[in-house]
Amino acid sequence: MHKKSIVLIITVIILILLIFLFINFFKFNKIYNKIKENYNITNFKYSEINNSNIGKNEIVRRDDTIICKVYSEENIHIFTFYYNGEDTYIFHEINKKYTKKSGNSINGNKHLYKKLEFSEDDLGFLGKLKMFISTKISNEEKDGIESYHIVRKHENEKYEYYINSDDYLPISSDITNQYTDYEINTITNEDVKMPNIDEYEYKENIQEISMHK
């Protein structure tokens, strides 16, 4: 084969690969920007059903106030975690006891996404490129919903997510089996009202509030 023909074929292949990479990076960037918008939402409610079949969590956030209600498999309300922006109050709803810890003890539920390496700051082009290289995205159907299947490798760990291709909210992940019952930008102060402390007995630590009377 003529040398010029070989060079032309190689050039065409390289161009095809570059176009393929550009298209996929454009797709990734669009998904990133949409998820980024959702990540910065501070007014939401949703439920998460865990893979371990230990029940479900109901998370409600309005600005800096976050409530996480923990339910058993039998849908019995066991714990309420209440974060007011400074401290976390942990209420045992069966024993009617509570304790208090400084800082946010429910930080994992601060945003609509977990383990996807997002932050309040934009990653910029190089940061996005690095994430793009370590992320695989495919179009799949999950629970009858058109979605993006995102497999993310970060620090020797792999995270897997299904994201609704319409509103870009999580459907499920390897962390949580199912995310449901979303409410966005409708949460009022009444929805994040702190439980009445007078109805609970104070204890020094979480072990004590879990102990039966």
C-alpha cells in the first residue's frame, strides 16, 4: 500500500476517534452541568430504600436545616436526625430519648447525590476532563425509566448510579437501591420543624438513647 494512503487512513482513524471522544465529552459535560444544578439545590425531600433491606430513610432539607427520618422494614419510625446548621440532635422515637452532637452527623444526606465527586465549586475544564476519563456513561432503562447508567471510578473505588435522563435525579445506586418520592423547592419551615424536646429524655450519647428503659 502506498505510504500516502497509509498516512491518510491513520489520519482518518485519528479524526474519527477524536470526533467520538468529543461527542462523548459533550454528552458528559451536559450531564455534569445538569447534575451540578441539582447538586446545588438546598430545598428538597426524597426517600431512599437501602440495599441491605433495613428499611428506608426520608430526607428533608431547607437551606441549612436537614432532617433524616429512619424507618424499619416494617415502616416503624425509629430515629430522627435533626441538623440545624450547627448541631445534630438524634431522637429515638420508640424510647423517647435524645442526644446532641456538635457538627453535621448526617452530612451524607446534605445533597441529592453521594460519591459522585461534586462540590459547590465548578471543577473547570481540566477537572471535568479528569472525571470524564474515569467515568463510563451509557443509556439504559431502569425500573421502566429512561436513564443514564454512570459508573465512576475514584480513589480505587467504584460507584454506580442510574440517573433519570429527564430530570437528572438519582433512581438507584450501588449505595442505595432506590430513590423515590422527590419534592423539589416546595419545602417550608414547617416541614423541617424540630421535634419537641420536652417529649424526650436527654442522654449523653447515642448508645444510651438506644437502650431500652
